[in-house]
Amino acid sequence: MASKTFAKIRNYFRDPAHHRRITIVFWCVLAVPPVVLGSLLLLIGFGAFGKLPTFEELENPRSNLATEVISADGKNIGNFFIENRSYVDYGDLSPNLVAALVATEDARFYSHSGIDFQGLARVGIKTVLLGDRGQGGGSTISQQLAKNLYPRDTTNSSGIVKAGKLVIAKLKEWITAVMLEHNYTKEEIVAMYLNTVEYGSNAYGIKSAAATFFNKTPAELAPEEAAMLVGVVNAPTRYSPRRNPERALRRRNTVIERMGSAGFLSKAEVKELTAKPIELDYHPVSHNEGTATYFREMLRQYMTAEEPQRRQFATDWDYEQEMKRWQGDPLYGWCNKNTKADGTPYNLYKDGLKIYTTINSRMQQYAEEAVREHMTKTVQPQFDRQRKNTKTIFYRIDKAEQEKIVRRAILQSDRGIAMKRAGVGEARILAEFEKPVPMTVFTYAGERDTVLSPRDSILHMKSFLRAGFMSMDPSTGYVTAYVGGTDFRHFKYDMVRQAKRQVGSTIKPFIYTFAFDMLGYNPCTLVPNSPVTIETAQGPWSPKEAGNVPQEGELHPLYWGLANSRNNYSAWIMKQSQPQAVADMIHKIGIGSYIDPVYALCLGTPQVSVFEMAGAFSTFANRGVHTEPFFVTRIEDKQGNVLASFSPQTYDAIGEQTAYTMLDMLKRVVTAGTAGRLRYQFNLSGDIGGKTGTTNNNADAWFMGVTPQVVAGTWVGGEDPATHLQSGADGSRVALPIFGIFMTKVYADKSLGISMSDKFMEPIGVVKYDCDPQQAIPAAVTGATGEGGGDEFFQ
């Protein structure tokens, strides 16, 4: 039977017609795939299945590049990103990285031109025919780069359609890989690949990955570190050293063994390195964490600001000030004022800008440490004891007012706003906020899981006192440290530039400046220590002092009034002045916020930011020249081209002699006044001046510190003015220590070049006042006393 079947087959093939038909089929089988493949490649090249990247697009690959924020001393202090990605050149890569990548992903990388036909043959035989999935997909580094730069689109597809799309996508990657190989060197392709891929933990690109996992640059990576990062690319979650350390270790060792097989490592090195554990120095990047979080958010808002509209502001004054800023400050709204070559505005999250700031990373660290240390060890424990004793976080307000504060906070919360937009009524919103739910709350000891109602969580957050601190170099205007609060993740409101609070007695140096510069007085002008009464349109006004202090008419020079922060001396100066003229002088010195021109302004009623106060006090240390606080020097694009450079705005504000006189007055506040704590608690000496300030009911505590190279402002208080310490809460005890801790750290760091031996520069022909206690009373003093009264008192 078999022999008959075989004979039939033999006769069939011997038949000339059948033989010709079989030959045609055979050649068709051989020819059709190349023809189909060639046709597909030709059609893809002509864009039949979507356009291929152009040469210009290859030169500028489409990817989201993080904008880097760089400190004055060259440190990256944060990024703005959708994908936390920054580019580095091949020369900035460790050879270990290149070896690990080539050995693991493309052993014949240096011998092919984008497509590894030997690898494809291996995949065809072992993977397709023999079902060995461990052989990989045969993609070269160039093909993987093409896939990363120009992702496949197989969404909303299934079955044959999806398979067809995959084939087309693969062919596109082949063509793009060849184009990449034609236009770039092997080294450039390696760098592009490492810059493009994801490494997990929100790290995109090798620069971010090296910093995130090992706190290193790509050039500093050891072989085992490079192996781990190359290994994790295969599956960032599966091989994450944080989530799956055992899998990560096995994957890393696989990469190390491949490096050995490829000849990059010796057998001894492979054995040694695979025996090592993975040692991370983990620093995940987050908008909510890291260095200078409040500064970075302020910078983001500043650069992305849109042109001010009148409806956004409560007063014409505020609107006019913002319009002046918009028109006069090129950094304000820079992203919306400037466009790229394609006409679109710059995007902080995608365009890979480099923003060079004036922040000093070490001074920023010292400032953050000082705020955290004082708030956690002194201020918050004191408030917690008070809250425990009084059973409330509020002071001197009734239950109805307390309820109004809480209700307002509920309705202004993110959840409250969302519910209101969804059409939920106020009563329903308030009721929902009474229902306990599981949540995580902030404590200084770390986040804590608990069950609270959203209402109680609001009260919990309001029970933490806040702080703001900013330092700057008075001669350049450079902002060197900026701390808007104790924890940006939980307290987003910036207490340096965003918040404005009554300044208390820190306004008094401006009042004395007016007396010296405009009225002709000097620090030795004798004034009786008596109550002062001023007739106003609302009736007689006579400020009280903070505490029971004698006012028996004894004569003291004006410097004594400032050193002891006496309200009657400031009121005496105001009595000789016009409130509008004083307000104009304060604006000239550097305060941009609105100042109500009333006599009471001499006691600190205006609401001003720490940012403005630091800038204004710098006028004294800068010989009467006001320099607006300045925080960005230049902006570069991703290639390092300078897009914009900035310089501080300066103008002559007060006389050089007056400025030096005020510095001497501020020094006396430290040597013989309310800021003496700087000497006896922190052992600070030399040319250092300051001014304390405390507002009604201890709602706000201030301290302004002035040295030749550092001017700093500190504010401490509650989110609501009714949340504050009841006693022991003056600026000397609550705010000054932050400056003291900060300066102690700054002086200890010799590399900063800031020393207690620094001297304020004396003007040519300077007049120094060494007051004679027997000096005669000026005629203007007579009749300056008056009856007591009023209820305003500020220290």
C-alpha cells in the first residue's frame, strides 16, 4: 500500500505541468515575505501608516524633561516635572553603566547598524519555533530607544487588528533605529537611551535614577550600582529595590554575570560583586519633599503667573502694585511672557529648563533646621501645654467666633469646595465633615494613622503654630534661604511671601528713620519718657506700653526708645509728622504692601510679609540703597543656551548717613535692648543688629536680624490670629531664637565666608553719635507729653 502511494507522489512530481506549478509555488513562498516586507517598509517610509520622525524631531526627541532648580552653589534643590527626567551627556556616564547596558540589552551593539539580524534569527528559532521565552525579543538598544521616543499605539485594538498594529509598529522601530544609527554616534545613542528610560520611584532618566537610589551622579556609579539600575529598567516595579529587594538583587546579579560573560568584568569581580547586598541611599524626588519646598512653589507660581486682573484683588493698591511688578519684573510671569521657537509658551514641567537661583544650599539647610528645631523643641510644646490646660486652641474669642473660623475652613477646604461645586448645600457639607473616617494626620514625630472627623482634622492642623524665615545678602539682594513653614506636604500656605501679618514693633526702625532723615533728629535727641496723646479725627489717641513700665518723664535719648521698644517714643515721633509722609517713607524703604496712613501705624498695624520686611531691613545694611529681594540669576534651555538673565532692581531710598545711624541703633537693640538674647543665649557678637516685635495678644512674634552679609526676617504665629500663645510669646523668645540658631550654624560653616568679625561699611565722613547723658533737651520736646488712654499696645 505504501509503495503505491509513494509511486503516485513520484509520478505527480514527474509530470511537467505539476512540476512547473510546484516550482512557482516554491518561489512564491520564498519571494512573497520579502516582497510584502519590502512593500510594508516602502509604505511606512511614505507615511501610509503614520509619519515617521523627521530629522528635526530626531534632533529634538519628544519627551517630558524636568526643569531643574539649581542653587547658587551648584546643587540641584528640586525639579518641576511630569516625568522626573534630566539629560546627561555620554561623557558624564560611568563606564560601568555603558558596560552593564550593552552586556544586558545588546551584546552586538557596536557591530550592527540598528537591526541585529543574528538576534532576530535567534528569536525566530528559539522563541517562535521552540517556545523559549527566555531568549528575549531581539530588539537592539537603538530599537528600544526608538520605541521609548515614539511609543507604539495599540490602544483600543484586539485580535488581528492589534497584531497588525504591532507588526507596523515594529517595522517603524526598525526604520527609526536605522535613522538613529545614521544620525548619531553609538555613544550618543547610549546616552539617549539611558536618559529616556524609566527606573521606578518617579525617576526618569539616569541622572534622576542615580540621585534617587544612590544620591550620586551617573559618573560616580560603581559596577554593582550600575548593574542594579540597568536591571531595574526591564520592569521597574517588579525589580524595585524598595518594593521587591530580593527580586532586585537576583536581577542585579544577572546583569553582573552578563557583564562578566561579555568580558567587562573578571570572574573574581563577578564573584565579589554578586556577593554584595544592595545598599541604597534613597532620596525619592517629590514636589512635597526635599530642599526648599516652599521656595520652589513660590518660584513656580511667580514664573507661571498670568497678567493681573482687577477682579483678583481686594483693593486698587494691591492691583496697582501687582501691575507694576508684571510690567517691571521680567521674571514675574516669565513662562507666559516668553515663547519657544514654535510660538508656544514655555512649560516648566516639560521643557527641561535650568533655573539658576540665589539660594545657598547650605544656608537653606541651616534655615530649615533652625525653624524645625525651635518649633518642635520649644514653641509647639509650649502651645500644646497651653491647649491641654485651656481645652481650646483659640484665645479670647467666644464660641460663635470659633465656630465661624471652623466653618470657613471647612468651606474653603479642597473637599468643601468640590462638594459646593457639585451642588451640595452648606448644611450637608458641614454634616459630612462631622463623620469620622480613617485618615493620616501630621505630627512632628511623623505621620499617624487614626480615625477622625474631617472637622476634627481641621482643628488638629490648626493646633500647630506656623513659622516663616527668609535670609538675604543685603549688598546683592540675593535670597539665600527661604522657609515658608515647617512641613510643605501638610501646610501649603507660605508664611514668607504669601502671608501678610501685622508687624508690631519691627516697624519702629522705619519710624526712627523718618525722624532722622526727614525731621533732623538723631539718636541722642532727648525725649521724656511720658505717655503721648495725639489728637485725631476719631478723638484723642494714646498708646499703651506692653507691660507695666514706668513713665515718669525722665529724659532718654531716642536710641533708648528703640532699644527698649517703647511705644511712647514712636508715638512722639509720629506726633511731629504726618502719617501719609511716614507711610511714603516706609514704602520707599522697601515695603510694597498697603499702609493705612494713620498715627497708629507707628505701632505696627500694617500687614506685611516676611519677604518685604527682609528686603526693607536690607536697605539699612546696604548703605541706604534698597535692593528688591532677588532669587533667579538666569534661565537656560535643555542644551545650556541662556534664555534670560536677570539683575536686581535697586534705587536710593535713604541717606547713607541715616542708614549707618540706624544700623548703630539696631546694634544697641542687641547690646542693650530687647534682642539681648542673641548675646547671652547664642553668644553672638560683633556687628549684629536686630529688632523684636509682638502684636496684640501675642498673635504675631517677629524678629529682624541684620549683619553685614546676612539680613533675615522671622515670623511665628498661628494660622488664625486667635491661635497663639498666651504668655512668654514675645518676639525675643518666640521668633529671635530661629535667627540665633541659624546664624550659629552659618558662622560655624567657615566655607560660607561669613564671620562675626565682619564690619558694616562706614560712609565717608560718617558722623557717630556717642550720646552725652547731660545733653540739653531740644525745644521740640516741650509739650510732647499727654494723658494715657487707648487700648493698642505692641512690643
